Amino acid sequence: MPALEKRLVALRLTLDQLSSELDRLDYLISIAMAAHQRVDESLRRPEFEIAGCASRLWVRVTAREGLLHIDCDSDSVILRGLAIMVSEVYEGLTPWEAREVFADPLQGLELAEDLNDLRRESLHKVMARIRNTP
Amino acid sequence: MPDLKAIRERFPFLRTCNTVYLDSAATAQKPDVVMDAMSAFYTGNYASVHRGVYDISLLATQRYEKARAATARFINAVSPAEIVFTQGATAALNLLAWSLSAGMNQHSNVVVTELEHHANYLPWKAMCKKTGASLRVAKVGEDGFLTADAVTSQMDSHTAVVCVTAASNVLGCVPAIGEITACAHACGALTVIDGAQLVAHHSVDVQALDCDFFCFSAHKLYGPTGIGVLYGKLEQLQMLEPWQLGGGMVDSVGSFEEEDVWQPVPLRFEAGTPPIAEAIGFHAALDFLGEYGMDKIAAMEEELTQYALLETSRIPHVRIIGREHVTVPVFSLSTEGLSSYDLAALLNAYGIAVRCGSHCAQPLMTRLGCMDTLRVSLGVYSTINDVDNFCTRLESIINKYGRHRCAGS
């Protein structure tokens, strides 16, 4: 199984074990807290902001030595956890490989049902930004 | 005091669902009499109004017009003719902004406030852009409170319209509408009052307020969605051009060169088939409130609001915005480390429904220097248990997840 598909399967297996909404939120918050504790002011700039998100969300995608590196931050710790979780699917891929990720990592997950349309749309914008990085 | 347990029994949602519902400012739950009235109409004698000559149409017309009369009594309008049924408060405000634009020019100005819901801000902004009039925005204080002076100081002899909320949908504060209205009239301006957040919690007397227009939605008043009210003094409504044209609002249609003759007020503002079942459901909601009396409901809600404010303010790291000015049972809070979305999502996981975000009041949020707040709003059915559940869960969430960013963040 290609590494990318393994990542998606692992993500689904992890989330499938979280049976309640509270468990899922707890998991997302733990991701956010583990990722970084400090506000990265260099990330909180207009060019990195995802427009239209009710909770502010910033995503910076850089390509280093041909591989994607993604930083995320948000005023919302839950949204930050979500963005980090999604971005980890793409982390370290080449831009070409990222564009080949047609699967929506959220599709069919109970987690996606916990989100309102605005948050789902924001995450789709995060994925689009990653995929569109040259 | 009304029997709260008996009131709750009348709401099917509360009988069947364990959700702690603290979002009545967005929309209120419905008592069974509202659904029963609408269902009986749809199943028993459904027909359109005003133009049918057969029995069930005549009966539908009678019931629709009775709803109008009941609405007039509810806000103490002089006559049912002063009540226009619209799609909601937003539609009523848009109707006014469109119709009043006819008399505007680059010398005119419109006064709005930072406290407004977008529904009483954007239509006026658009109207000013279209006509060249100036938009003057009265500022709130640092705690979000809007003084009468802040509004009246914006008025002059060129002020055509003054648009103010009767109660903030974010902070629950109530501006001095009577004072603002008196000053507006002294300047020769019309007053438009957004009453959406006031009518469910306090008795309203439009004659005492002396406002020219007063708008609200039925669904925040325990009635159905899809219907709202534009009250206007009869002489003011008669001056307005109808904003939607079509069936039911015209008396005679002339040739292209001839003027069309509109129906009398209020029908000239109700083009198309109106929300008949909704009006009947709304009438049932007004009767429901009338059983208890708005003054008694206000007293009961006031007591619970003060309890909620006290208990919420005891939770460490919680800041209630403009607490001392909260008058209707709506208040906003923020806390360190967690956004309002985090709080609302976590509370939802415990079965507690509250609102997060900017509450369609971005000018106010900008003024307050915050992107969003967590809003708690109570209704006639809210209980001390609801408040206690909310406070207990909020405190545990803040203890567990709050202040997660380390020093230096």
C-alpha cells in the first residue's frame, strides 16, 4: 500500500476508535496542544489566513528540497487540531504527490458530521491551498 | 409567577429532547399550540386569502386578519392596518431601506449604531451608497453600551432616518429608545426600531415609544419561521412605495402610460400569497404569551438572568461583556485560551446548545476588539437547572482545556 494511503487508513482507524463527539474533540485538542504551545506570530499574517473562516485560521505551505511542509494555527484550538490533522496527511509529500490526493480525508467520518458547514468549508480550503502549492 | 414546569410541558421539544437549549435569541422553541394551529389549518380548512369567495377562503382570510389584529394589540398599535406581515425582521428592514431611499439624496444622512445586527445596518449602508446619503454610525462604549447621547449627537436637520436596536442581540443591553425617538423627531427624522430581541422578553407599546417603524420576527417569539412584522404609523406607511409588486397588492393595473393603483395599507406591502399558516401559528404564539402576560414573563426571566449572570461571573477566567447593562436575557462572554467556537463545540458535546461567533454584529465585534463571543440566551422555558448545567460544564471545560498556551504566547 502506498505511504499516502497508509496515512489515510491510519487516520480513519484512529478516528473510528473515538466513539463520542467529546472523545473526538478531546483528540483534536490533544493534537493541537502537542503540536505547538506558542503562538507563531510569523504565521498569523494576512497572506496565510484562510478567508471566510469564522474562527481565524492560518496555513503556511512551503516546499523545502521538493517536499511540502505545512504549518497551521488558529484562534480555535479545535480548528487548529483539525487543520494539523488534515495537513499531516500531506506533510512531506512532493507537490505532485499532494495533487494526486483526490480522497477527502474527512469524507465519511463521524468527525465531519460534528463540524458545521463553515468549518468543513475551511478545511477544504486548507486542502486546496496545499494541493495548489507549486 | 407562571408555573415554569407547566410552561415547559407545553413545548414538545423540551418534553422529548435532553438538550439544554440556551440559544433562544437565535430562535425560540415552539409550544404545541403553534404547531396544532398550523396543522389544523393545513388539514382542516386550507385555502388562500383575500380573493376567494368560497367558505374556506373566507375563513382563512378571517383568521389571517385576526392574526394581524392580535399582533396590533400585542404591541399596542393604533390599528391592524399598521401591521404589515413580512418574511421576518430582516425583510421588514430591507423593505424600509428600499422604500425610504426614494426621498434620500447626497445632503441626507442616516444614523445607525455599532450595536446593530447586520439586518439593521447593511440595508442602510446599501441605501446610502445608492442614494449618495451619508451613513453616520453612533459608537458604543468600551463595554458595548449605547447611550442616547451617542445616537442623538449624530443627528442634525439633514438626518432622514435613525435606526436603532431596541435590545442588543449580543449583549442584551437596551438603549433609551424613547429619548432617541424624541430627539429624532425634533430633527425631523423618522425612527426605525429593530425590536427582534425585545418583543419576546418585554411588553412593547409602540404608541408610548412613539417610533415610526418597529420590526420583529415571529420565530423569536415562539411562533413559526417565515413570518415577521413591520409596524408603521399609518401615515408613514401610506407615504411608502411598495417594494415588491405582484398579486394581491394592486387595485387596478393601467396601461404602460397609466399609473397603477395600489391596494390600501397594509396589503400594498404584501405582494403574492402571504404566509397564511405562519400568521395563524403566530397568532397562537401570541395567545400563548398572553395567557401568562408579558410583564410576568419579564419578571421571571429577569430573575433567571440575574442568577445566570452571577453564576457565570463566578467561573474563573470568564469575562462577561457589559454585564451591568444586561437587560434582556442575552449575554456574551469570552475566556482566555479557548475561542467561542471551542467552548460551543465542547458544550455541545455535553448537550448544551449555545451560540458562538460574531452573531451578525461585526461592527460591534470590531468595536469590542474581539472576533467572537460565546452567547447565552434564555427563553420563557429556561430554568435554573439549565443555567447550572451550563455553568458546571463551562467551568470544567475551562479547567481542562483553557489557558493551554504556555507563558510567552
